[in-house]
Amino acid sequence: MKKFLLIVFVAVLGGLIALGGANYLGWGDTRYVEVANTPTSLTSFSTAPGTRVVPAPTDGFVIAAERALPAVVHIKASKPAGRASGQVPFGIDPDQLPDAFRDLFGNPGRGGNSPGEMPLQQGSGSGVIISSDGYIVSNNHVIEDAETLEVVLNDERTYTAKVIGTDPTTDIALLKIEETGLPTIPFANSDDVRIGEWVVAVGNPFSLTGTVTAGIVSAKGRSIDIVRRSGGDLAIESFIQTDAVVNPGNSGGALVNQNGDLVGINTAISSPTGVFAGYSFAVPSAIVKKVAEDLREYGVVQRGLLGAQIRQLNTAYARELDIDRNNGVYVAEVMEGSAAQEAGIQSGDVIVAVDGVRTLRSSTLLEQLGRHRPGDQVTITAERDGKQRDFTVVLKNSEGTTGIVRPAEKPAAVASLGAEFENLDEKDVSQLNLKGGVAVTSLGNGLLAEQTRVRPGFILTKVNGRQVENVDQLKRLLESSKGAVTLEGVYPDSPDRTYKYAIVK
């Protein structure tokens, strides 16, 4: 018994000595210090022994948020949850994106689902006001195929937006709301953005409106092969990569510098799960500005093309080609009659600069050329046989000329529906207790098949709330309508039930 008590006494004494020593050395004594006057640089903090400092954000974050928030809008888009073509709603399937990249277009839920109507999928994204008279830039994938677009300002005012134009090759869209005196975000020159610089992302992740996060620029000129899915071979990917936290719903939102100026439009994230996992990507403001100006002025983007097939050099590819150079953009083929051929550029040349800007990556070259219109003159610096030379190139459009490209003419209003119509006779009107209408006799490829679940036999009675009495009146109403169009009607087997559909011409 005495031996047991002695062991207990020694254990307790040892514990007391250990606690006393730890207290003397200051172990475990962590203090949180509130810094009253936050310096403008986080590197100005110093840590005293035994003190843990919690750094506050720089004043630049506050300035950026105050200037950017009023001009970032919440975009609510809706469209049928499925289409006859079998495409994924909004053109995005997170499980199909290459290399685990996921887009940022939120998808919080679905709308009504009444019989005979296509259920609506509700999407949530962001946009940036770039002019006080209501022009807004966003991502193409945010608004693509949407039936209706609702824009909610930071002060909760709500508007219906119309699409001015879209550019799948850069994933940029331009919208317009009818309002004046709106707050805007000025464009910064994205060329001046430096790796390691602080930036602030503003948007509406998960429909959490007016959310602000911050991070640094991790890389520039990043290509992730996400825009190429919809933009094809003309896609321009030269993203600003950051570690600012962005999530579904941030798409189309602002990436600003600490002065609150726009340096990019947030577009995609790198994630195995669909939510933020470390990196986000934004379209540089230089590209956004040029695309928005083109869409506003011409309705379609004016692309100045070099007319050559290119491939980025690396060490392995250089060995394969037996080239004594492991970076730059290799010209694999020059198209007949192209701007490159007329300037004297040849297959085998290695492009290293455009107008003095180094282009050691294909993404950088495409970005620099993407800022120009057909007819613009640029200086291409290329290496041939170990020597560099300059080529003066007059860029061309997709048609091989230097003229302005005009938007393709849209089909006639009734023809675009892809259906055959016939007038109702007086007997049908009387039996169905209608004031008038036109019957859908057959369906082909067109807006009705793509965007609604209208079946042959459907009797269309109203367009945007206005009565339809015959096919001629249907044509006039459709031609005078812009953007989203609401169609109402009945089926002969259930004349007491009215069905409503929305299409976007």
C-alpha cells in the first residue's frame, strides 16, 4: 500500500513541475492582438514572441468592394430543363468538362412543371454594368438559350434584360436593361496585372448576392480548354488565374484590382467536385472590352484572323521538329490567300511576338490577335532559320476579306417556329368557345420543338397576351416582338385548360 501511494505522489509531483515549466516558458500562451491602424501591406506586421497576429484585409480590399459592389448584378435565367436535341441545360454539364474543370453557372432549382409544359430550369449568375445607360457584360454560358433574363441590381431593383449579342469564342455576352444613371465599373488594362497582385472577386455564388472574396493573381495566359467546347477552333483562352474564392453563381461577375477597376470576368473554376478547390479563371478585361464594343456596335464580334494553323512549342515537340528552340508558337500551316501568306509568313516559322508583346504561348498569341478587327495592321515577329524578322500583317475576317462582318439574317418570324399553321374555321371557334386562333398542323425543326413541348393540334390563341385570330396576325405579332415571346393556347381535347410557353427568338 505504501509503495502504491509513493508512486501516485511522484506522478502528481512530476505533473506539477511540468506545468510550472511550461508556464514559465510561455508555451500555450497565444494572444490575439487587434491592430487598430492596419498597415497597407501585410508584410508590415511583426510577431512578438508568444503572440499570434490575425492580419486584417488591406484598405484596398475595402475600396475595391465599395466601388465594385454597386455595379455587379444578379442574373436569373430560366429555360426548359431539357430540349429535343438532347443537349444539357444551359450547354454545361459539369461531369463532362475536361481535366475536372467546372463552370461557375449556379443551378439552384427548377420552376413549375404543369402537364403539357416544359419544366423550367432556374439558373443564377452574375453580370457587370459597364455603361450608365444599362449595358451589362456577363458570360455566354450564363444566358445561353435562356427564355427569360431577370437582372437584379445591388439595390434590389429588378429589370428584364434583352440580349444584344453573344460570343461563344470568348464566352462573353452583352445584355441591356432600360435604365439610366446606373453605377459602372471602369475597365483596367489587364496587361498591367502582375502575378502575385491582390485582386477581388465580386458576384453571387449560390445566389448569395453581393459576395466579395479576395486572392492573388496566380498566373496569366492560362488555357484550360473549356471555351473550345462551344467556341470551336476560334476560341480564345488566355485566362487570368487567381486563388480568390469563387463558386457556382459567380460566372459573369467582376474581378477587380484594389482600385476597384475591372481586370476580368470570372468564368470557370478548377474543381473535382463542382465547388471551389483552389483556383478560378477570368477572361481578361482587354478581351472583354473589345468584344463588348463589337457586340454593341455591330451585333457580332469582328475577329481579325491570321489564317495559319499554329501549335505551341515545347522541348519534346521541338526535338520532333528538329528545331533548336523550345518555346514560341510554331506555324504548322499557312492558309491559301490568308493574311499570313500575304505578309510572307511561312510554315515552319516560330512566332515570338505581336506588336512587341512576347507570345511564347499559343494562348497569348490568340489573345493579342483577338483584340484586333479585320483590316487592322499588326507586326508579327517570327524566327526563321535562327534569325528573327518582322512581318507586317493586315488581318482578315472569316470570309477572307478586310470588311466588317454583319450578323446573319434571322429566318422569318413564323418560319423560325418550325411549324405549319392553319386558321380555325368558325365551327371550331364556336365549339371550343374561343375568340379565334391558329392550329399547329405539323412540327419540324424550329423554336417550338427546341424550346417547348407543343404538340400538333395545339391551338395558339395569344402572343404576348394579344389575341391571335389568323395566321397573318400571328406573323405580324411575332415580327413586332423582341426577345422572349409568350405563347398561349389550348388543346382540343382539354379546351378549358390554357397552356403557356415562352420562346426566345
